[in-house]
Amino acid sequence: MKKLTPSAIMVRVAPAAVRWPERDTSFTWQYLHESVDTLRGTAEIVDGMADEIESNQDLSEAGRRRRIAEIGLKAINDLRAAKPVASARSSVKGTVETLSARVAAAIKPPSSPADIALAAEIRAHMRSLGKEAHGFFNKYGADERVASAVLNAPAFLSGLNDTEHAHYRMQAETRIDPKAREAMEILSKAGSELEDAVSSAERLIGERTGLVKNRKGEWEPPAMPAVPSVTKAA
């Protein structure tokens, strides 16, 4: 079981965090940085505890391996329930949803009978264009009436699929509030990097403490060799 070093832990657990905004930028970024501190710190603590047990000559080799594996399992379970990680996940999700709602609200749906009728005509025209519908939106999507008609209705009414509809919404949101859209993308990426960091920390701890994954993908201690029984001669 290879010993961990601080540099190895930093390289494998959230290396992208060095490019994140400073922790005092907002509560969300504070929680994200604290999560990384928790993940890395836990790996270091586990490594130190494993060192102590490995040098304990009062235990048998099997006893040392068993004790270290128990520490690894507890550490992994504690990480999954760690408050900083839970706070970061919740804050990222809430902030992204708030920003998304703010930008989406700027694409106001048509309200007057005349605007509603115009929106229906725009969607029908796009739908009639078939594959050329993309070119139409790319050309006229900056027009608030076109954006409103297409983005405030189901994708199929404009001849689009859900992926295309989401793409055009992202374009419109970027045009309306580029700073908010950028913040959403950066936070969403950081949220994904946090999940990768949790998985990386688990793998590091699992490797350091000799754990293996079973068929269900769950960490567990390795099978210990059976201790031969001693039979007294008659």
C-alpha cells in the first residue's frame, strides 16, 4: 500500500481548483474550496493513521491490514456525508438555478393577443422550413419577438428537438446577460470538478488502505487469507 504525499494528493484531488475564483468571492466558492480542503485533508489523515498502524509490531500482518482497511472504509463513508461537500453541492445548485431563472425571465412570453398570434406564426414558419429552421433562428434570433416565440414554447412547435432548443436558449441567454451565463457555466463546471474530486479522494483512500471494489462498485476490505488451524497429534 503506497504512501501518499501532499503533492500526489493535490495532483489527484481537484487539480482544477487552482483556477477557481478565490474563496472570498462568494459563499458558494467558499464552500467549494472548503470541500477540497476536506477531501485532501482526509486523505492526509488516513495516510498518517495507516503509517502508525503499519509500524505497530504488536499486530500481525493480517491485523494491520484489517485495521487499515477499517479506517479507509470509515473515511470514505465520512467523506460522502461531509458537511462542506453537501453545502457546496447545494450552493452550486441553488446559485445556478437562481441565475438561470433570472436570465430566463428576461425572455418574456408574449402577452397581448396580437403578440401571441405573431408568436404562433413565427413558430409555424420555422417548422415549415425543416432543416433550414436553424438558419432562420441564427439570423433572426436576436429579435426579441423571435426569441420569445421559440423559447417560450415546446421545441417541436418550432420544428426543433430538445437539444437544439436548449442550444438556442443558451445562445439567447448569453446575448441577454453574458456575465450571468458565464457564471452559470463556471459554477456548473466547478460542480462537476467537485464530484470528480470526491471520486478521486475515495480512490486514493481505497488504494492507500488496501480496499477493493466489489461487483456492485462498493468499497470493501480485501479477502484475508485463512489462518491454518493447528491440529494436535494424538
